[in-house]
Amino acid sequence: MIAGSPDFQKSSRDGRNFHFGVREHAMGAVLNGMALFGGIIPYGGTFLIFSDYMKPAMRIAAISHIPSIFVFTHDSVGLGEDGPTHQPIEHLMALRAVPNLVVIRPADANEVREAWKVAVSRRDGPTALALTRQAVPTFESRDEETVSKGAYVLKDFGTPEIILIASGSEVGLIMDAAQKLHEEGKGVRVVSFPSWEIFEMQDEAYKESVLPKNIQARLAVEAGATLGWERYAKSGVGIDHYGASAPAKVIFEKFGFTVENVVLKAKELL
């Protein structure tokens, strides 16, 4: 919500908050119209699962280079007891497949801030933000560019012999796993990877600085479909099936999103 502004109504045309109801496609189309009219930067919000309903409007935005901003929350099975119908599995990958749509899945408050800067600065196409509903740790703030590079080295635990890669709420998980591996004598690099599209815009020197070709032991961890991660990692912890109705903590444990499982998979690669 935009604080300090009323809702747009018949009696308050100056309101900047619009209540669309359960009308994701209409919302996306209206955002596009507002962006094309000019003078404002419109954004709309809903659950990531409902990007399916809004997809045609998002595709028009991408085709027509319209700078609409689509804010999605509840971005994984971590939304809990709503169950498989409301838990996005393939949706991140489906959005990543749309040409000229930049998808950003931030890991913490600092990355959300940087992601918003990218979204409002981008004037030649739409941006989608995928945000978690879970509480996540906030990592140390950095002076160098992070989200604006698509992926970056969050931390090196010693001299890297394996790279753990994640986006969003799973970055905290791989940080914990990296600490555990380091305590057992392994050198681990942690890479936060909020945006594939932005990373692919970087030059080869930068890409090599984040994902050196001489380190092929790489594990990607993301609470969604694993399709596509093979371009960056040898193996992955993901979800290639539908979710389940249970509290987020229970679901993540059952589906292998634990420090113990990530450590196990990393050791198998090593």
C-alpha cells in the first residue's frame, strides 16, 4: 500500500491505491495502460501462483516494452497450508522464459531495496519481483552492486572448492550449509542469484568472477522447478512435483530443504 494516500474511488479520484479484487488479468492490463499513458510508475501485487492468470497482460508488456512492475508474494511452497493449488512450482521458470521480462527473487531486505531500484529504473520492459512470506535473515549490507548484477558472491568460506547457489528465501539455507561444510574443512562459495536475466546481461569477465569455470562442483538450491538450473550448476535441490498442505517448516523438511540435505548433496558433488 502507498501510505498517506486514500483508495481510488468514485469520491476520491486522487487515491493512488486500487483494489482490483480477484482480477489478476484485468490488473495487469490496467497497469500496462497506466504505464503507457505516462507520468506514473504503476505496480500491482498478488500471489506468485496467480501469475498464470495475469500472463497474457505480462506478455503484452514484454512484447511492447511497457515498464509495468509486477510484485508477487508467497513465492514458494513456504506459503503453507493453502496446499498445492496455491503453491507455485513451475512459475518462476515460466516467467524466466518470457523474453524481455526481468524476474528478480530477492534474498533479504537489502536485496529487496536494490531490486526495487532496478524495477523503477527499467524503462524498456516489465519487471517481476518474487517475494517470500517467510521470515528471512538480513545479511550484511554491501557497498558494491548486488541485484543490479543479477548474481554475486555473498561470501567465501575459505578457498572455494564448491559453489552453493540460491535465490530468495533459500539463500539463508545455503549460508548455514556453507558454514557447516566449512567447519568440516571444505572451502565453499555462496552465490546469491536473484536474477538470471540481469546476470546474462553482464560481461564474461564478471560472470567468471562469480562462477569460475575451474569450479564445476556447483549446487543450486531453489524451492521450485529445477528446469534451467543446469546452465549454472551440476546438481540441484528443488521441487519437480506439486506441494502439500502443511506448515512451511514441515514442507521444507519433507522436501529436503534442510542444512543436512544440502550438506549431503554438496558432499556427493565433491
